[in-house]
Amino acid sequence: MKLLILILNKVEKLEEVLEGFLEVGVTGATLIDSVGMGHILSEEVPIFAGLRFMFAGAKPQNKTIISVIKNEKEEEILRLLKNILGDLYEPGTGIVFSIPLDRVEGLKPEL
């Protein structure tokens, strides 16, 4: 199993992402309101003007979605996210990654 983490900058796509998760069999996720470093630095910390380009597309707020998934679901979920969000390398879209899990307790066995 894996821990899938999506930092969603396009919060207007949240409902579509969650509906897509259900369609591919992901029935549980935790959503966390989050703020990216780019927003904090661009709003609250004076930085050298030449560095501001690094934070282009920083949104004031985003959603972090975490879910424990089966290994075989990972590619399907990544395809789904790319279909909904577009190119994840575009600034202001989001970041997704997964972490292998050695042990998980407290979830239904069918996960």
C-alpha cells in the first residue's frame, strides 16, 4: 500500500478530484487546508525581487489530500489527476507524490 499525497492548488477542482477518486475505487481521504511557502514569502517576507519568479502561480490557499491506496491504483489515480488538473508541471496546479507504507492498521481489509 501507499500513502498518496496531493497538494491541490487548483482548489476549484476539488469536487471533481474527489468524485474521480470514488470512480476509481478510492473511498477514503483526508483533506487539510494548507498554505504554500510561496504565498507566505511573497506576502509576508521581503525577498530579493529576482527570486519572486520562483513562486509564480502561488495561490493564497490550497488543499492537501492524503489517502492510503493499493499499489495497483497509483497509475490509474495519476492518470485521473492529469486528466482533471492538466500538466502538473504548470505553476499553480499542484504536486502529487506517494510514499510506500510498511504497515497500516485501522482500515477495512478491502482497501
